[in-house]
Amino acid sequence: MTDRLPTVIGSYLSPYVRKVLACLHLKGLAYRIDPIVPFYGNDEFARLSPLRRVPVLIDGDVVLADSSVICAYLDERYPDPPLLPQGAALRARARWFEEYADSRLGDTIVWHLYNQVVIRRFVWGEAPDEALLRQAREVEIPQSLDYLESELPAQGTLFDPQHGTLSLADVALAAFFRNAAFARYSIDATRWPRSAGFVDRVLGHPALATLAPFEVLSLRTPIAQVRDALAAAGAPISEHSFGSDAPQRGLFKT
Ligand SMILES: N[C@@H](CCC(=O)N[C@@H](CS)C(=O)NCC(=O)O)C(=O)O
């Protein structure tokens, strides 16, 4: 019976996986997870995810390989509660923030910061590109925070300053700053108070906070032992894994 639950392929450490898991939580949907680092995906994984990226969602016969496509699918297939606000203009604004997070914060926080500090070291055994790291910390992330500071609410969430109901846009933005924290970048609350408060509030929501112990465990455990360690800690691990023993370079940058 458990095989009938939706299965997410992808590590708890990916912000795109985090976005999908938080949306599943918001929808009240049980799921299983195969917590692989994408570079360890096997041939079967490559067939399901032609770009060899995580997350992948398997829901019955439906297989999807992009977090935005997955979240849009979840919202249509399981409409209650909705992940987007009401009205064309607000929905477009929410989609914009999701896109901004996935593209710009993905480039800077994932590729230029987190992957340099964590993936290069623990997957490839390489030293980080210090120039790229400096550029991310000193120029790119501050530039994003300057922008976000002018858009984010002082209280609550993007579309619900009063009660703090989470939307897909809130989840997408905050998910990346969790990876920034893993790479020891924290938002300077004196310079960007709205952004710092917003990220704290969203990451403190149960949809994201319940993932935190599994993220920390994934970060601290050697990759080959992560699956077993997470299962022992109570994570909803899938029966089947799409992982392999040896990493392969992805189709994009390293
Ligand atoms: N547009 C994709 C991006 C997913 C993505 O870049 N995932 C990263 C993990 S954080 C990945 O799989 N990287 C491996 C690679 O690009 O080779 C989505 O939203 O799902």
C-alpha cells in the first residue's frame, strides 16, 4: 500500500526538494522520499529525470521532474488548500517570486555558494572556487536581499501579512536561505530586517520546520549512509532507491 503514496526523489538538502516537501505538507499529503544527491542517480533515475536533476515526483503513473511543474501539478490535483493567492495579478506575483527564487537564488545560493562549500567538497573532493564564493557572499546575495527587502512584508507572509498563511512564493524564497545557512551565510538583520524576519517566520512554519532534523542529519552523515540514517531517524524513506554508489557529473555546471 505504501508504494501508492506519492514518492519524491531527491535529497532533503536541495531547496527545490524542500519546496515540494513543504507543499505536500501544506496539502496534508503523506509521501515517501528517496533522498538521493542528484549526482548519485542511477540509469533509471536518468530516464525519469532527463536533466538528471532533483526533485522528481512519482504519483501513480505521473512522473514529473521539475519543482515548479510538480507544485503546479499538486495544486491542480489536490486543490485544497491552494498554494497560490486569489486573483490573476496576485497569482502572477506569486509565480514571479517562485521564478526569481528558482533562477536567481538558485544560481547564487545553490551554484555559487552551497555547491562550492558542500557539493564540491563532499561529492567531488574538490576545494571551492573562492572567487565565486566571494562574489556570491559580497555582491550577488546582497543584491538579491536589497531587492527582496523592498518587496517582503514586515509581518506575516507575502499574501497574508495578518495571519501568515504560506503560499508557494513564500516557501520558494525561504527554501534557498536555508541552503545559505548550511553554507554559513546568515542574513544581516540590521541591514535587511524584513528579509531576515520573513525567512525566520517561513522556515519556522511546521511545513518547513519538520524537515529541519532530516536536513541536519543529511548534512552531517556520509552520503553512503544517509538513507539508513534517515530511516532510523523516522524519515518516510521509500522502499526503492534510484541511487548508485558512484557520482557522475551532471549535465550543467559543477
Ligand atoms: N528547475 C529545477 C532545478 C532543480 C535543480 O537544479 N536541482 C539541483 C539540486 S538542488 C540538481 O538536481 N542539480 C544537479 C545538476 O544540476 O546536475 C527545479 O525547479 O526542479
